[in-house]
Amino acid sequence: MALCVTDTVRALACRDGKAARNLKLISMFVIFFTSVIGITVPVFLARLFHGKPVHDKAILIIKCFAAGVILSTSLVHVLPDAFDALSDCQVSSRHPWKDFPFSGLVTLIGVLTALLVDLTATSHVESHQNNQDNDYAIVGTSEELGTVVSNKKIQEQVREAEELVKLKQRLVSQVLEIGIIFHSVIIGVTLGMSQNQCTIRPLVAALSFHQIFEGMGLGGCIAQAGFSLGTTAYMSFMFSVTTPMGILLGMIIFSMTGYDDSSPNALILEGLLGSLSSGILIYMALVDLIALDFFHNKLMSGQPFLKKVSFVALVLGSTSMSILALWA
């Protein structure tokens, strides 16, 4: 209880509504700008190298860097914040929050939810592929059917298989963006409701770098998925505006209700949403990004040097995002 009193006194000394509002207005534009830079750089590089021999390798390396960023985001940023929110003295002194580790439980639910979505989509893809195989079933010998027709059907099967791979990559990108948007909304609303200028000032700079690296992570996945220009622009725009809109929403909520971002209900909501998004991001990073590329990618399996470079990119992505935890 003494710790709660000490924290409250320190927070009151830093509360300045006017200064906090000015900092939040600046942060909206700065974070939007850095988000645009972060998510468009890998997309631009992918289009720049498209059709060139290094295109596939460049995309793979960018995606491995992205996987490191996403994994670090979930484990070093989102999950600890969720645990801290639910272990705050205002929450942990109440039932049932003091009786059970809800952060871990909701994180598990996030992992299982992502797995369920992945299994459902994979089953749909496999079913579609089996139907295509049945449609192209060859009866008789190639001499009877004609070599030209047979080759044409084989080419169609290869094209269908490539399209199914793209479908899976697009699903991964979309689910990944959902998890990141959860995280970004939490950051934005929490910052928007805060009146503590001592907390906001260092967060503006830290979140700017945070959005750059997180944008590069999502942008790398979007680039590999091969979305159309319109869809790519839409997904990039949604990522870029989510945190600034969250800040604006938090400011509106505070001005209308005087809602305190450090109240027990706000901390519980922050902890539960953070745990859920953390579970989604952990699953996506480990299963759909890292495991898929390092163990099931034909391009990497035949080139040991490329595998080493990809691992270095993974470590760099994880390290870059982890260092930011010192400030945000």
C-alpha cells in the first residue's frame, strides 16, 4: 500500500493537462509520419527489386528481420506491460485478479485463437487444392490424352499451388495486422488518456522508433504476400493511423468523462487486451514467420549462407526492438 501512495504522489507532481495535451498533439503527427516510413520502406524495396534475381532473397531477409521485430514486440513490450497492468496494486488487491494469473491465461487464449484461425484457413486451402487435383486428374496414358494438354494441366496445377501459397501469406499478414492493431490501439488510448507529462515526453520519441520497427515488420510480410497496390495502401494506412487515432480517442474519452488511465478498470482492460494481442503475435512470429521460413522454405534449405544471413536478420530485428524497451 505504501508503494501505491508513493506512486500516486509522484504522478500528481507530473500532472499538467495543458502541457500533456500539447505533447499528445505533437505525438499524433510524429507517430503517423514514422509509421508511414516504417511500413512503406520494405514495401518500396520489394517493388524496387521485383523481377530481379535478388528479389526473393531480399524479401526473405526482410521477412526474417520482421519476424524478430514481431517476436520481440510480443515478448518484451506487450506481454510485460499486460502483466504490469494486472499486477498493479489497485488490481492485484481485488478478487478474482489476485487469485489467478489472468495475463498468462488470456495470452494462451490469444495463441489458441490464432491457431484456430490458422487451422481453419489451412483446411480451406487444402480442400481447395484437393478439388483442383481432382479436376485435373489424368485418365489414361499421355499418348492417349496428348502431351500438350497434359503439360498445360500441370502448368495450371503449379499456378494454382502458387496462388494457394500466396493466399496463406495474405492470411498471415492480415491476422498479424489485427494483432498489431490491438497493440497500437492500447498504446494510443493509454497515451491519449494520460495527463502525466513526465511519462508522455520520453514516450513520444520511443514510440516513434517503435512504430518504425513494427511497421518494417508488418511491411515485410505485406511485401511478400503480394497484395494489390490498393490493398497494400489500405493496410499501410490502417497501421499508420491506428496509434494516432487511439491517442485522439483517449483524449476524447478523458475530456468527456475525466476517465483516469490509472484507474483499476482501465488497467484491467489494458492488461486483458495486451495479453490477447501478445498471444496472437507470439503465435504468428514463431509459427507462421520463423518456423515457416527456416524449416519449410525451399530457397533457404539449399543455401546455408542465406540461412545464416536470415538468422542474423532475425537477431537484429529482435535486438533492435528489445533495446527500445528501455524507453517504451
